[in-house]
Amino acid sequence: MANPEEMWQCQTTNCGCIYDPDRGDRKGKVPKGIGFNELPDEWKCPVCGGGKKCFRPLAGPGSTKG
């Protein structure tokens, strides 16, 4: 499981879907508590099917909120 400081949310630039580690991804069979960086490389957005490269952090490293 990821450290709390690594549990930031990511949003896809395609459809606006947000991956929230506190919720996981039921459709993709990802349990709660899995940080975005821990997702398998083949994981896809449950809404638009975009890959991990389509997501941007809402907080933490690489985000505009720092």
C-alpha cells in the first residue's frame, strides 16, 4: 500500500475521470488503498479506456497544486 503522501488523486485529460486511491476502481478490480503509481501499467480508465499516461495528478509531484 502507498504512503499517505503518495495517495493523491489523478484525473484523465480525455474524459475528466478521477482515480481516487481511497476508492480504488471496482470495474478494473483495483482495491481501495492502491496509489496511482502502484496501478499496473496495463490499467485503463474505466470511463474512456485511456492509459495511465492520459492522467495528471491533482496534487503531489507533477501537479499544478504542488
